[in-house]
Amino acid sequence: MPSKAESENLAARWRPLIDAWHGSGQTQKAFCRANDLSYDQFVYWRRKFARGDVDAGPVRSSALVPVTYTSTAPGLSLLLPNGMELRGLTLDNVPVVQQLLARL
């Protein structure tokens, strides 16, 4: 079993790789092939970061996150956990909102 320092070093190595995959638009397997990474190790670390099992910087997860909403005229407003607020949401601009949230 690796020591705490070794685990922290591994987490520091894998965090930028997981972040790079998020922005790559590639599947996990394609990213691992392109970067000569072990797919099994990639999945292991991606899950550890997603669950918050390690603290190696900000976690970028594709999982759902809690948001609060308030009803305002003339539309809906979303307050995201990072403090960002989206206002004026209506049925007409839901596709735009979905695209914005997918990029966060």
C-alpha cells in the first residue's frame, strides 16, 4: 500500500491528465491510447477524484451537482454552487442553458 506522500504524488500526476481528458472531447479509452496511459488506472483515478476521495485540486466532475433556483419575472434564475447565476431562463432558451452547463 502506498504511503500518503506516494498517494499524493500519484494524485498530483493524475489530476492534470483527468482534467485534460475532460477538455479533449475524446472517449476515455481513446484518450488513454493517445497518451499511452493504462485505462484501468485512468478509471481508478477518475472515480477517486469524482468521489472526492483525494484532494488534489478542484474536482471537475460530470456528475449532477446541487443547484438552487428562484422564480423571477420574466424567467427562471439558477444559482450554481460556484456562485455563478444564470438569469432570464425561459423555455425558449433552455437549449442554450444546457450547452452552457455542459461546458462548466
